[in-house]
Amino acid sequence: MFAPRDFVRTASGSADGGRRPHRVLRGAGLTLVFVTVLATGAVTESWGGVTQGDASPVSPRPPRPGEDGPPRDGGEGGAHDAEELVSRSGDRWSAAYTAREYEGVRRALDGEYVGVGITVRSSSADRIEVARVQPGSPADEAGIRAGDRLLGVDGTGTAGRPVTDVVALLRGGRSAAGSPPGSEVVLGLERDGRTWKERLRRARLAVETVTVSPLGGDVTRIRVDSFTKGSGDRVRRAADRLPPDEGILLDLRGNPGGLVAEAADAASAFLDGGLVATYGDGEVRHALHADPGGNTGSPLVVLVDGGTMSAAELLTGALQDRGRAVVVGTRTFGKGTVQVPLEQPDGSVAEVTVGEYATPSGRTVEEEGITPDLEVRPGENALEEARTVLSGLGTRS
């Protein structure tokens, strides 16, 4: 089996106009998506709020170096080598990072972030409120609760601001690295008409990207918010623990992708070996396979929407093509290219595209996305539609 996290490619030619980047970053792994949802911090403080559709959708545009005054050498300054390489490539999915920014992205993909442990979302009247508080986090220890209104961050008001801007304030900067652990942030809060300020210290926290919740009627939902390190194994363990007749809703709505290897591991939870996807690297075609022994007996429905991207689309296409799952929802985003990180002479990092992936039947999803087996119309409840489909597959709901 080809292991994407171990893949090493030394690039030359068209992507960089003939200049050969020095080496491939092995530690970051092969990814399908490095978009704003990761690089500007939604992964760290508003992952749930943004990806569950509770806020304005996050643009898939790669972050533009210079928005945070990125350093030339990963320290202080202006333009850097990765930005120059990416600007010449003409590739919409390539992205450039300073060394410090990319360290933040790497930590995000490893399932870590620096923050206070709250998920935020926009509500009516352009208000920002706390959607979830991570247990054991600084926010939890301070007594902040879901439903509290977030009025300001370090004196900057949040009313009318996009969620991603509020996230950047919470993290202490627009870069992927944000502020360090131990740095202070003052939150203005409101609850039941009472307003107060809370001074918190940011901490290094773990992102819980996989959540399992029983829905009753022999149905369990496994929600994957992104494919960070360990996500695939957590999906497999969740599927293995379920009774053989339990219906499964694999919820990939708003999942922006992540690590290819983790998506393949997640496919192994529901397949007994076999092809998951292929992708091209020049003239060479690589194959991703599922491990044998997955849960192939439980009825399975995959929930998707327009925010389902990249590695999440790869997983969806594999389960659909292999006849393992019924896909319910709306057409997925359509991001079907593979990127690898290349370190530049000044320490900056360029994410460059090395090819498109294809599902087991040979479908590509770039720009086209994946069409569900059952499309949910506006105004319909996707979750209830999925439960209805599960009941037809042999489980009560």
C-alpha cells in the first residue's frame, strides 16, 4: 500500500519554472487541502462552527502571503521564495507559507492548536456566540459556556465580523501559527443580560476531529470534521465497537479534507481491503488501498454538502463506487488535486500540485464534485433524510 505520509518527491520543471526546490518536507505528510479553513485558524477556534454550516462558508482560497506581514526567512520581512514559486505556477491550489506559518499548519494537521478552547459561530443579528467549549480548556476552567455571546476580543468588537476574523483575533494573529501558549487574551462576554470580561491564557490543545453520538433507533453518527493525524484510526475504532446491525451515519458535511493517509484509514473502517483511490504524479499513477477487515455489515449512509472537500470527497467517492454506502446530501465542493509541501532555500514552504486523484471507478472530482445518490432539496432536513434511507437499508430509525 502506498503510504502518503511517507511519500517524498523532489520536484523540478513546470511548477517552479525550472528551479529545483531544495527538499520535500517529510514531517508534514501528503495533503489534499491547505485552504483558509486550516491556515487562518478555523481549525483552531471555530472548526465546528464553520464546518457545520453555522457560519458563513469559508473561502477555499489559499492564504495570500503578506496578509500577516510574513517574514522572508521565516522570521521578519516581506516576500519569500515560496510566494515567488507559487505566483509563477498559476495553480489555484498551490499555497505559500513562511516557516512559522507552515509550522502552524503542520500542528493543525497533527491535531493540535494554540487557543482557549472555544468554538464560535454567527447567530442572528450578526452576533458571535460560543457554540462549544472544549472540556479541560482555559475557557472551560473559566466557566465560559455554550450560548454565551462573545462581544469582543482584546478590545475589538465582534459584531458583524466574519467568523474567520473572530477566530484570528482569538488566536492572536492572521498567520497559521498565531500567538504562543501562555499568551493572554481578554474576552468580552454576555450571558442573560450580564456582561463581563475574562482574561485567559492560551494553551496547546488537541483538536477533536471525530465525534461519535448515538441518535437512537439503532443509529450512530460518526462525524469527521477534518482528516488530521489519527482521524482514520478513530473512525475505525468507532466502527469496530458498534453492534453488527447498527446503522451508521458518516457525517462529512463541511469537512475540508486533510491528510490522504487518514482518509484511506477511514475507508478501511468500512471496506474489506481493495482500492480506495488513485492519483497521478507525472507519468506515474499511485494507488491507495484499504486494509482488510473493516465493518462491511452495518448499513452505511454518508452525509455530504458543498463544504465536503478533497480527502473527504476521496473517501465519499470510494464508498460510493464500491457500493458500500448510500450518499445523501448536496453535491460536494469539487477539489480533486493532490499537493505536496516543498521547503525553499529561505525556509519558506510552497504547497504545489502533483496531480489529480480518481475514485475506484476512475471518476475525477476536480470542479465536478460528487453527486449524492439522494440529493436533499433546500429546506429538507438532511439528517432525517439520511435516517430514512438507513431504515430502508435494514435498520430501524
